[in-house]
Amino acid sequence: MRRKILDILCCPVCKGDLTLSVAEENEKEIIEGVLTCNACRVDYPIHDGIPNLLPQNTCE
Amino acid sequence: MEHDPAQVYTPADDTFLLLDAARQEARPRDSVLEIGTGSGYIAGELRKAVRRVVATEINPHAAASAREQGIDVIRTDLFAGVRGTFDLIIFNPPYLPTAPEERIGDWLEYALDGGISGREVIARFLSGAGRVLAPGGRILLLISSLTGLPNVTGIAFEEKYYAEVVRDQVVEGERLYVIRLKRNGKS
């Protein structure tokens, strides 16, 4: 996930802001990390370079 | 992630028809959102012609495939995890009428299964797309005669879009359509 798409991401449930925490990043993009919705108190993972913005209580 | 190509929709006639329409529709300054990008084929081809392309995909195998093409892909349902507005939204939805007993229960189903009417995902899309569509923005939506052209344009009208058919092509017993949608009125 490139940092420049952060501005178009939101919580899929409340549409609120997400806070980014990076665990692994290369010169191109974020590979592993977490996007947190503080309002919903939910963490959405970034895994293998892809942000997963599926509702976390119902996804597999 | 090791992704399984058998779980990703392979570009087919519908893909090529939608890409053809999108190439004509896209303008260099457009910010484009592709919903359900699948393999990422259309997004990858359009990237050269516009300012920005972002794609969503619910199927993890397809999302991984699109990322391998260098697409900015977000794993989410339709546009649930996306905000901001886009000048052009492109969607090749699951449009096949599918009875519960016909469901196959794999990831490919998300590319195909339009519910009993074939219009369930399209209706959800049209009901929410206004949130991410820029003023004056356009939508290109691919459907089939199996989905029902009058039914889909009817839903679009109820959601306050003008609809016009910009491409059509007969493919093995069905007719594919690309519909161009714009908001009614000045908004």
C-alpha cells in the first residue's frame, strides 16, 4: 500500500479517520501494518501490501 | 500471499467491452475508482490514460493479483473503506441471476453471483455510489441482458441517475451492455 492512498481510506463502518501504524515498509510502499479506527476501536490490518478494510467482526 | 489464479476472474468479453468504453470515457485529469477490479486488468490499462486509478476488491486472491500489476488496491466491499470523490467510477459487477442452490461457495462467486435477480449487488452499488462520485462525475457499469437492462436503468433512475447505453455486444446467447450514468440535475 502506497502512502499516497491513505487520504482516500476510511473506516468501512463509520467512515471516520484511520490512524496508520507501520510495521514494515520499503522504499515503495507499506507492506505490513495496522489502520486503526479510534471511534470504533477496531484495527484493520495491512498485510502483504494490501489494506484490509472489511468489517473485522464478520470477516473470515 | 500465495494467491490461487483459479479463484480470480479471467478477463473475458465483458472485461474487454468495459475497457473499451472506459478508454473512450477517461480523461487525462480524471481520478478513477474501479470497484471489484478482479485481476486488475482494466485498472492497469487505464492507469496510463488518467491522473490516478484506485481499485477495490473483496476477493483476497484477486486483490493480490491486482497488486502484482502495481495497482493501488484496497480489500473492501464495494467502496465501504473508501472516501473522497472520483470523477469516474468503473464497475463490472456480479450480474448473473443465481439461485441459492446454484451457489458454488468459492471466491469466484463474488465475481459472478448477482443474487436471485442478478441485480442485488448493482442495487447496493447504485444506492451508495453517490458518496464517492465527484460532482459531474460519471459511472460506467457493465451488465447483461440476463441482468435486465430496463430493470437496471429503472433502479438507476430511482437513485437519480441518467443512464445511457454506450456499448453493446452479443456474446453466446446474451447481450452485454455498458451503461454510462450521471447524476440528474446540476449536482
